Amino acid sequence: MPILARIQPVDLSSTKNVFLSAVRFATSIGGQCPLFGDDLKTSAQEQVEYMLGEDEDTPLVTTDEEVIKEVRMGLSKICFSFEKDLSSLLLECDLVSDTAENKIMQILSDLEWMCTILPKMDLMKDFVINWVEISLNVLRVVEDKKFDSLMWGLKVKLIEMTAKVLEAVGYGTVILPAPHRVQLLKTWLPYIRKMKPLLDSMGNEDTGFRCRMGEDLCQSIEGAVISLILALPSNDQADILADWMNAEQLRYPDLSEAFEVWCYRTKSAKRRLLEGALERVGDGNPNLRP
């Protein structure tokens, strides 16, 4: 029998089923697999990562509608659980227990994991949209006076997650309408600006305080924010830069570069407008004569 005749067509159904099962377990919420605890979820997440990175058949199934739907459902489920559990902390009479905080940190870890796989499936936009939608409520909770001196690890992790979103939008990996980009900046920029000196101060007072914004994280955020601002309409740039200049804390993030570019563009636009008007006057346009 010729060699070509013995070659069997690739059966993607088994790859698809394995991938779907792994995604379901990887995005499961605590308590769904009590016999295995978190071990099964961790193994499932590793399996998904392996299939996306090493299995040559997986890219052929990641465009399947059922697969995309399952991944999107998993993301929505994790985001909903994170927002719900975080909001429930405000209802507790006493200080937040370690168990409650650990549970929220685990869900946030699952969201961070989603950030690593979604770009490989061209679904990072789904994460960004979900993050923008829950941001106001998330900050409403963590900025409550009840948590002024608590949950530092969670607060830093939120900034790290937001940095991923800012990078995706700022560098064009995810395309959002200008109003959504403005909302993203106006929601998170004041919080980041407030937290950076506060975390630095805590670290200076206590050498054992580990919840800091590292240099790489700070540079990543600053670069993404500048890129994001410069891609906005001029009026939106002006609003955000005015807020930055009026803030008490100007040291971080340093938006001087964005401000200088905005000034140059504004002057150039006014000059072109004036030159155009003078040319029309010179051409004898009666509507522009003095």
C-alpha cells in the first residue's frame, strides 16, 4: 500500500475534547472538585498551557466556536466570582479573615493565569473588557476606609493586573474605542498615583514589608500610560494631563513626555490652521477678509 494511502486524516475531536475538559477544570471555582482540591485545577491549567504552546493540533481547535465560548464562559465566571467575593468583604463586621483574603487572592491568581493564555487565542480583548467593567466596583471596595491598612498584597496584585491591561491597550494589542480608553485611565491612574508613594513609605518604615511596586512594574505602567494617552483625541489628552498637573503627586507616573508631545502637536495644529486661514484670505475668500 502506498505511504500516502496509509496516512490517516487528523482527528481533532479528541484534541478538542481534552482541551475543553482542561479549560473547564482550569476555570472551576473553589468547591467544585472537593476530592482533589486545587491540585486538579493546577494540573488542568498546566495542561492548557502545554497544549497552547507545544501541541501542534491545538491551534486548529482554538478557533472552534465551542472552544471560544467555553473559554469566554470561564473568564466571565472567574470575574463574577472575584467581584462578588471582594464585595462581600464590606459586609463582614470584623476585619477580613486570612481565609477570605486567601480565597480572593486565589481567584485573582486564576485571572492572572487567564492573562497568559488569552493572547495565545486572540481573546485578550475579552479580558480587557471584563476588567474595565469591574474596575469601578473593585476600587470601591479596596479603597474603603475599612481596608486602609489591610490587604496590601491584593492591592499590589490589582496594580499588576491593571498593568497588563494598560500594556495591551496602550501598545495596540487590544483596540478599544476612545471613551473606553479614557475610562480605563481615569479609573486606574489616580489609584496607582496614590498607591505608589504609600507603598514606598510602608517599605521604608518596615524593611520586611514586601508589597512593593518593583522598578520593572513601574516602568511598564509609565510607558503604557504615555503610549495610551498619546493615542487619545487631543481634548481627552488635555483633560488627563490637566488632572496629572493638578495632582499633589507628580513624581509617578511621570507624564512629562506625553505633555511635551501634546504641546508640540497642539502648537503645530494651530499653526497649520492659521496658515490655512491666511492662504484662503490671500486667495480672496470674502468670508475670511477682515
